[in-house]
Amino acid sequence: MRLHIKNGRLIDPANNIDAQHDVFIADGCIASIAQVPAGFVADQIIDASGLIVCPGLVDLSARLREPGYEYKATLESELQSALAGGVTSLLCPPDTDPVLDEPGLVEMLVHRARILNQSHVYPLGALTVGLKGRELTEMAELTEAGCIGFSQAEQTIEDSTVLMRAMQYAQTFGYTVWLRPQDPHLGKGGTAHSGPLASRLGLSGVPVISETIALHTIFELMRTTGARVHLCRLSSAAGIALVRAAKAEGLPVSCDVGAHHLHLTDNDIGFFDPNARLSPPLRSQRDRDAIRAALMDGTIDAICSDHTPVDDDEKLLPFGEASPGATGLELLLSLSLKWADEQLSGDDKLSMAISRITADAARVAGLSAGGLSIGSVADVCIFDADVRWLVNAAAIVSQGKHTPFLGYELPGQVRHTIVSGQLAYSR
């Protein structure tokens, strides 16, 4: 299919473009920017007047719930949700059932996603067998099956020797280790940020030192092994300070933050709202403000949706019993725009917001995505930055309807999503 996207404001941070340009797509790739290619005749013209045209979003953490948790969500429902959110490439953690620790399971997931012909799915393989933290997986075989990195998801490795060996193996073959920094003992079983609010509500706490102690361990092992590590969903000011120092030292580390943590604090738990039960927990306003500033100065590399659909049976419970997680694929763009609008001023705020969920995220994941270079795969998001939409269950395509932003009015609505040159979604 040959597409002509006309009259839109093209924002492509990867190529430092922010101007009104037409985009021409042919054979699944970007054929030209601004200039009509010789002999080009469009099969379809998309009028993007008043709209933003940008690379398809890259999401660093989206649980698709297959295999094993189809009662919470299905591959079909969540890839439709991704398209509705303008997400054309997404990484899925290995904490499925069974865990993604066998090449056959990874191949099945990749094959299923390819057949659906929607957003591109990139699995993270399990770092240890069953995510139990004892025995290393066959990383080379998992890479051949389609994994682009290795993760423990929400599980920790209690034995530092195992983690060191995993990082040594990964460094030998150039793999990236994806870790959520959390101590295996401090805050275990906690449901909220350790602080005055948790004490008043009688909720078990997860202290900030659970994150910082884990970061100290990870950085020492990085110095020993030379492994590249991506830190998933930082949540605290103290943790950010450690990452900033590690980057200044030259350690090969990157990190992301969940979109929810850009805006909310532990006060948003309110009267025990289970939709605000997240992992890591929502922390103090000081932590939230530090996250916003670190994202602006580049200490935090990217924003992810941390999409974790949860069904009613596991969410509509007392706060301490509810399962952590929230839907996020369709909110990633809007929450990123909201951050930029509140944190920045000037014409470049849109570009910075888009960069954190396209080019920067793709760089972290090592993907050839997140840009609209001539000849690159045509993954495109077209959205209206001026429209505001009300977050409610009816507006969410995902099978998971739970989010702490229910009732919020957010900026930015996706109008079209193009994947590999095909118009995959239109509103």
C-alpha cells in the first residue's frame, strides 16, 4: 500500500525534524519526506491537517498476558489496545505462565503476534529458569528464538552469585540484563510506600532503601562484570541520584519510569483505592518531582506504560489484597504529553515528550524503530495534541479497565496508527 500523509506537523526527534512536511510511504517503508517520489501514486491519502505525525511509539514494558493469563487479557485485545494508543513496538516481560524460559514458548508468542499482523512484539526472556533465581536460562537459544534481552520481571535474585554469573554470561554475548531494583527482603509483601500515609492507613510499607540497596548491588556487579543493565521503573529520588552518579562514572546503564509515577504520589491512594495499587508503589511528592526532573535532564532515558491488565476479581478487593498493576498502553502518549506540558515551556516540549517514548525508548531496547528515516519501516502515529479525552472504561480498548486515572481528562488522542506501512487503526 502506498500512503500519502499530508499537511501534518512532522515531529521526528531521531532525525531532529519538527516542521510541516508530507510523508510518503511505499512497500512498507518511508519512501520520502516532503518531496513526492518520482512516479508515486497514493492508494490512500490521510489528511493530517492540525495533527501531529510522529514515529510509532515504543513501549518498554507491556504485559500481554499470554500465555497463561488469558482471563485477564488476550494477545488480540492488548495489541488492539496498543494500536489505539499509537504503540507500534512493545516489549513484553517474561512473567507469563509458563514463564518465557524455553525457546519454544518464545517462538510461539512471536509467531502468534506475527500472525495477528499488528504491533511488533519483542519478548524479554527469563534470566533464570522459572524466574526462581537459581539456574540460568539458555540465553543464546532464547535470543535465537526472538528475545532481545533478559529479565527477572518482578522477581528478585536472592543469591548475588547467581546474578553475577548471569551478568557475566550476558556481557560475554552482548546481551542486556533488565532488572527492577528491589531488595528481596526489605519491603517484601509491602503494598504502599513506607511513610506517614501508609502508617495512618495501616498498610505494610516498601521503603526507598529497598530500591537503593538493590541499586548498590547492581552497580558493584556491573563494575565487576562489565555487563550492560537496563533498570526498570525507578521510583525514588534517592535511586535516581545513584543512577545519575553511575552514568557520570561511565557505567553502561539505562533506566525508565512508569508513566503513572510521573504524575501520582502515595496521596493518590486516597481511601484505599485499589486502582492505585502498583509495583513499585507510588511514592512521595519529593520522589515524583525528582522523577520529572530526571526525565527532563536525561538521567531517566524513557517512559514506559508498565501496562499490566488486571481483572475485576483481582482488583476489586481491599487495597492490601488487590493485585498490583494498571492498564497503560492507551495512556502512554497522553501521560507523556501531560508531563511535558506541566514540566516544560516552549515549542520543544512536544518533541521531548515524543522522544522519550520513541527514539530514546528504541535506543534503550536496541531496536531499529522510533524514527522516520528514509527507507526505515513505516511505523507511524498520527494524533491530535489539542483534543482532551475522558478516561473511563468505555474509552479503553484493553481488556483491563483498571487505572488510577479513571475520571481524568487527558491531552492527546490518537487518530491513526500505521504499522509496516499498513493503516492498522483509525479513530
